[in-house]
Amino acid sequence: MIAIIGAGPAGLAAAKVAAESNSEVIVLDSAPRPGGQYWRHRDYVQGYKSHRASGYLDSIIGSKNVTYIHGAQVWSATRGKGAITLNYLHEGSEKSITVEKLILTTGAYDRSLPFAGWELPGSMTPGAAQALLKGHGVIGGKKILVSGTGPFLLPVAVGLAEAGADVLGIIEAHSPLRWLRSPIALILNPQKALELLYYLRKIRKYSLKVYFGSAVIGFNGSKAILSKVKSNLESKGKVTEIECDVVAAGWGFNPDVTLGGILGCNQKVDRDGTVIFSVDSEQRSSQQNIWIAGEATGIGGADLALAEGEIAARSALNDSIPLSLKFKRFRLRLFATALQRSYPVGNGWQGWIKPETKICRCEEVSHSEICQSVTELSAQDSRTSKLFTRAGMGLCQGRVCSRNVSEIIAGENGCKVTDQERISYSNRPIAAPISLGVLADGINSQ
Amino acid sequence: MSHIGNNPDAIVIGAGIVGACSALSLTNAGLKVMIIDRGTVASGTTGAGEGNILVSDKDPGPELTLALRSRDLWFEMQEDVGDTFELEAKGGVVVARNDDSKLMALAKVQSANGVTAQVVNSKELHQLEPYLHPEISSGVFYPQDAQCQPMLAAAKIIQTVIARGGSLVSQSKVLGFDIKDGAVIGVNTTTGKYSAPIVINAAGTWAGEIAALAGSNLPVAPRRGFILVTEPAPQYIFHKVYDSDYVANVASSDADLQTSTVVEGTRSGTILIGASRERVGFDGSMNYEILRRLAQQAVSLFPVLRDVQLLRAYRGFRPYAPDHLPLIGEDYAIRGLWHSAGHEGAGIGLAPGSAALITDSILGRNSFMDATPFSPKRFAGVSV
Amino acid sequence: MSKFAEREVTFTFNGETFKGVEGQSIAAALMATGVRELRKTRFDGKPRLIFCGIGICFDCVVVIDGVANQRACLVEISDGAKIESQK
């Protein structure tokens, strides 16, 4: 049996290939509905080519050899001889499944940068604004600013505007001229120009303002402070205020590498500082019979995830992989590299925060406390600082803050965050919280 | 290789709690101390512990004498350093689930040897721990049991050493020793060569490897333990609560897995659950079946914990000595090389007492107890 | 995928009755009515709403029928659910 973890674009693409074979496939997804973060879906919310999702969904829901289990959260996994066991939480109890092959498509979540007031109600990630809208039909506030960097800001802002939200602006930290540094990626991906055109038309239709070279560096719940920023995100000092009740700020993505990490799949640090898995040309991880596809092998968007998911499934099924598919992945990876070049996240944000700004939202650890752990307690890495200050020890287990904490500590120590530390803070032994009672009761076999 | 100009009087290897306390004690005796660590402050076993300062889990004997003195020294050190390290005499509650005769016998001999051990009846027990399983009716309360935040303590103590003229060299791995005429004269490390006539090996679980670099034999081996950490919860647990099996497991030499229940709350609201013991070398892999066993034992003691979520688990390696006594004293072959290691799971509690013993021995002073039972010489000729 | 049946669901939040649409998360249903605070933080008592919206950050945790630390952005509303802010 083959298990696919995740039902976003990569997982669905893998499932679609598997559905067309005769193999027994199980898809485990933590969300109540398939589609992942990008294709979370309500019929009345449209986006660029969002109709593609339904083709994939039909193939897994209607297929005889595919079992799709939603609301299944894998919390731990182990490898045995020729078998992989996945322990997951489903409908209040723990279940377990043992498979021969595993395709991991665990996706990514928004990367956030702290700024003064980012803890307040109304400050959220673009993913949150989008999830509220697409998943639940709710607009997060009355006056919305979408801020950060990268092309993902466009579908969020446009989606909100289409749903009737008052989107005051798209605040993009970088200049679009940075794209001129990646001509080959652009030439090989003309379809991306069409996508951009689609959004530009919508931006004009809804008269959305786009501010380039700017960022929201402060928020008080009813007003955002907008600053011109340098390419490393350092504030140029020139600020304006905009009245708004929602700031949806996102700075790229953090891949979710927890489960593959538990299973011992080799990881590396991508050029943008994210921790990703090392995979070969067929999406095989360093561990036998484990394939990884999508954002967890490098942030690249839904199209790349679809190609990788298909390649992974074909490889797992010992099917041939068409050259055209490999070329598609090649050109989309080039595009992904161009994205990293065009929308880098420098450390200038460290100048936006105030001593009292909470860096760890869960345990409410401020910037000054983290700095003190370095100056007064000799902390040299995030692990040590974490044990002193509790930053990263709360409910989210550092998923939101640990990267920022590491950058702050490295900055205080005048050095760079090592790859070893990045891999260390990206991994945790328990992939999802489990109640002690459920853990104590043991596996409830299906 | 650089040579530090201001030569220290003593070098302490290891910036864990044992090293930190040794350095402070020597500093207060007038020596200039340099602490070196291959990582940073408390990056080994100290950073993986719960901060136990216990007298309740010890049978009468030299370790109990050391533990009692050490516990008082913790409170004195708090004054000296001027920080709380979250030190708190929270008290321990030991419960017996079935047969309580062993626990009662232990409490009796402990009481005769300076431990405050109050046998409590069922009503008193449930007043101490209202969420304890209603069927558990027998226990002993140990008001002297205390807890601190060990990393914070190590860091604050080392800051004090530095403020009093000492130094800390992090990311410095010991490569070998300079030995002349059977006496240590310095240490070679990845950050340079340091000279001192006194070197203290406080490398905890890794003390055996350090001793081997000097050609000496110190039988310290890792004994792995897992700790479960829950989400922040309301205060369900008021003391350090453990099962009477714990005492037997601590004292056991069995290499196989043993688990006993130890449950306690922390200031941040999380609940810590232990304790497993197994001798599997430095195997850092997660064992989910051990986590499950620990969870089962915890919810059987405190049913209210069933709805509390497990957030993370971590493991540490206790420095295990074959006879469960720490190794404190001069090396049996090399003069000037002193060891303070092998405290197993009691290193936090025993650190200040061990530091006082080693300082007194180095200076040839009388100490609060005879250090002979802890002498590394007892293992002379024994291979690891 | 078929369109959600727009069935109304009634639940309480801090004792007050709210209505939402079946399939909506607790956070979404409350935010749709203008709620801007789901809880106060443990140490500083500061208000929090949702942040990541997808179950990663745990900022939106609430007490659902007595069980604490449940993510309001993930758990869907159900008839008669009793939801409370946690401190």
C-alpha cells in the first residue's frame, strides 16, 4: 500500500496518478476538506485557474482504490523493515497504518515577520485572510491592507476585493524590476505572464493600490504604519499612516518538514534560508520508499507541486516519467529560483521592532528578553535562548517564531545562523499535539 | 594555537551545573577559574533535566549526606549569586499504589538520617494533591524537596564567576592534556592551549571521554531518559509527585528500560512527565512506545491529565556510574586532574555539595563530609 | 465539490448566543459577527484573534465544551457548542 500525506496540489496530483493505477492508496489529510492551503475551496470563490482543483478532487473521491481520510492528523511515524508506520489522530482516537511506500506532501505555511503591534487582533497572515474567505466565506475585517512580499499577495488581495472587501492596498516590499535578473525563467514560463496579466486586470478592475518598496512596520489595531524599505527590508525612515483594521502580512513560506524529519529524511537549507528535503530526480528522499513532493522540497507554488506530485507517484508506482514532465518541473524550478531572487527577505525587519514587541507570540517573549539571553546569559543559539526565555516553547512549538528568534540571536552575536541550527529549529519529535489520554489508550485499529 | 596571557589557576571542563558550581566554589576560594565547554552554557544534560533537588529518593548513606548539605548550599548560593534561578522548595510527594511497606520503611530510616519525611493519611494526601487518583491512599510528604531552573542557574552562576575574574570559553572541545611528570599542566582544545596546574573534569555524561584523553579510566556511561512536556494547563499538580517505584528504579543497575511515574507542574503552566531509564548508549532516537508508557502511568496517577495535550518530548543522557555514586576527587593516576562527574539523575541537586567537596579537597581543607566514598580511585583498574 | 448547504448553526461564546453557517470554523463564524477578541493572553492579558488561520500558530485557542486549547480556526461550529475564552 502507498500512503500519501496531504491533499494539497502535490498530494492530489500524486493521488490522481495512483488512482489511475491498480495500487491501493490511502490519502491522509489533516484538513476537513481536500485542496490544501491553496485550493481550499468554496464554489463561489474563484481565482486564477481554480477550476483545476475539481478535476483532482473527483479523481480521489470517486476512485475505488483510493481511500481518502480527512481530519487525520499524523502525529508520529516510525520506520521498520520495509514498512513505514504512521500514527494518526482521527475522530478523537489514535489510529495507525503500516504501508510499504509513502509520499509526503506536507506543504508550507506563511512566514511571518514581527513588527510593532503584530500581536494585536487584526494582524494576520495572508493565508489566514484567504482561509477565512475561501474556507469559511468570511472577510476578516472592514479595511484591509495586504503586505509583505511575493506573488501570493496578489491572489489574496484580489480574492478579498472580489468578495467585496475594502482592500486599501497591496504593500510589496520589492520592486518588480528585480524580475529582470531572471530572464531565462521568464522566457521558459510564459504561462506565468498570463497569470500576472489576469491579476493585473483584476487589480485595475477593483482599483487596488499597489505600493512597491514599502512595508507595514507597525500597527495599533486601527492604523498601520507604512514605511519605504530598502531591499534588505530596512526602513528608510519615511513613514505614512493608513487607517485599517486588518493587516495581512506574509513574507514567503516555511515548508512543513516535521514528519519527514521524524522519519529521518535528509534535509538541507535552501538559498532563501528555508529548510527543505533533499530529493533526487524522481522526488525520492534519502530514506528508502519515501518520496517527497511540493513545497517541502522547495517553495515553488501549486504548478511545481503538481508536477512533483505526479513524478513522485509515477516513481513510487514504477511507472515511466515522461521527459516532458521532467522538463516542466525543470522550468518551474527555475521560476521558483527566480521568485527567491525577486522577493528576498533580508534582516532589515529587526529594525522595525521595539524592545517590548513579542517575538514569541505563544509564550509572550519580547525582543528585549531574547537580547538579554545573549548579553547576560551567554546564549549563542536559539536552543539555548529558548531554554532561558521560553521563546518557541509554547503551543505552536516555535513554528512561527523560531526562525526569527535565530536571526535575532545571530544578529546579536554578530554571526550568521548555521545550517545545523536551521535544521534543528525546523524539526520536532511530535508532529501534532496528542492528548495524554488518547496516547495512553493506545492504537485503535481500524 | 593561541595562548591566553592571563593564565588561570584552574580550568573547569564543562559549563553544566556541576562545572558552574565547581567554578564558583573555586572562585570564592580565591582562584582564577576558566570554564571551557565544547558547546555553550548548559548544552548537555543540565539543559535536559527538570531541575530536581531531591532528598526523598535517597537511601541513607554518603549520597544522602551529600544531598542534604547540597540542598542547603543551593539556598546559600542563591544569596551569593543574587538570583532566584526559580529555586523553590515545592516539596515532594511519594505515593504507593499497592504495597506501601517499602515506602514506609524508607521514610523511617530517612527520618532517622536527617530527612523530613512525613507519612500522610489518605485525607492529607488528597489535600496535598487534590487531583490525585482517588484510590491512591498512601504516601509520604518530603517538604525539603526543591526544584530550580537548571539552565538559568548554570548561566547565572557562570556570569558571577566571570564577574569575579573568571572566564568562559565556549565552543571549545578538549583534544588532549599536557602532562608532565605525572601531573597535568594544561589542556589542548580546538580554541587553543590553556595552562593551569588544576583541571576539573565536569563533563557529565562525557566525562569518561575526557578522562580517556588523559589516559585515565572513568566508568561513566549514558543512561537515557525521556521527558514529556504538555501544553500549559491549569494547576493540577502542586508538588513533585512520584511513584515509590521511582526510588527502586533510580537505584537499579539494569540496562533495560524502566519507567516510573514522576509528574510535576512548572511555573509556565506546562506539566513535565518522566521518568524512563535505559542504557542504550548515546542513541538519540525517539521511542514512541516509551512516551506511551509514560503517558499511561501519568494518567493513572492523575486522571485529570487525560485531556491535557502532549506538546513535545525530549531526551537526555544521565551520567551513570556503575555503583550509582558520583565520582568526586583527584584522578588515581594523574595529579592535578580532578573529576566531578557521574551524578546520574541527581546532578542538579548534588552540584553545590560536590563543588564544596572538590574545592576543599583541592585546598586540603576539612570538608562537611568524608569524600572517600566518591573517590574515582575506587575504579582504578576497572575497565569501562 | 458540492456547494455547502447553508444550514444555520447556533452556539454560545462566553455565554452569548451566536449563529453561523454549517462548515464554518468557530473563528470565522465569530469574526463574521464582528468579534475581535477570542481570548486574552496568559501573562500580559492582551487580546488575541486569529493569526495564521490554518492551525499552525495556536493564537486562536478557546475552550470548547470544557476542553481548553482548541484551535478556533480549525474546529467547525456545531449546534449547542459552548465556547469560552481562555486566559
